[in-house]
Amino acid sequence: EDYLRTAQNLCELRLPRNALTHDHTRLLCFTALAFLDLAHNLLGNSGADAVFTQFKNMRAQKIREIDLSNNRISKFTPNLGFITSLEAIYIDDNIVKRMVPTSAVQAGGREVKNWLTKWCLQQLHIAEVTRGHGKSAQSQSHKTNGGEEP
């Protein structure tokens, strides 16, 4: 229990090549963490989302960089978009990298993060409209199109 209290001040955590899975991500609840390296593990989609969800749910986010390279990730959920402190994310050697424009990938982790954040926010907006929460946006669109459906 003492080691958990001292781990609250941990700023960097490097755990590459440890065969970590989704189940292991529950242990990563360090509030002061600024850099997290989980490259070359076995997180998959659910593990990546669990990491994003944990940081999303923190009151005082401090995470600036996350390395999820080579983790068998094929998609991200919009939870990534809620990590406002995140400056860069590294996703090399994952299937999900194919959805990111080549120009963003070539520009590096910061541009990948910016592109993915915009994508996540678009997904949230689409989900809201689909559930009917975006009715004001739909009616505004209806008005600007002269009453025609988009």
C-alpha cells in the first residue's frame, strides 16, 4: 500500500515489451503521470480504450505523451478526445495508423494527436445527432438549407 502512495508522484512510466494486455491497464492509475510508454505490448482496442478512459476520468490530467506503438490497435474510441492535456500520441505499427493521413504521421506524434482528437470529436457529434441530442444542430442545418434535408 505504501508503494501506491509514492507512485502518485510518478511522472514517467516505461513498460515496453512486457506482453501487457487489457487486464493490466487497470493498474495504471497514476495521477501525476506525464509520459506513458506501453509500446510493443498486447493491449488491443480494449486496452487502448481503457488507458484513454482512465486519463479521461482524472480531474487533473497531466499526461502529455502516450506511446502505444505496436499494440494490435485497429480503432480508437472518442475517449481519446477527452484527454485535454495530451500533446502527442505514438501509434506506429498499429492498424489504426492507416486511418490517419500520411502527412500527419510524417509530421509526428503531435500532429497525429491533433488529427485523432478532431476525429474523436466528430464521432461524438455524430453519436449525439444519431441519439437525437443534436436536434438544435439538425434544425439549424434545416433552416440554412432553405428547409431541404441535407
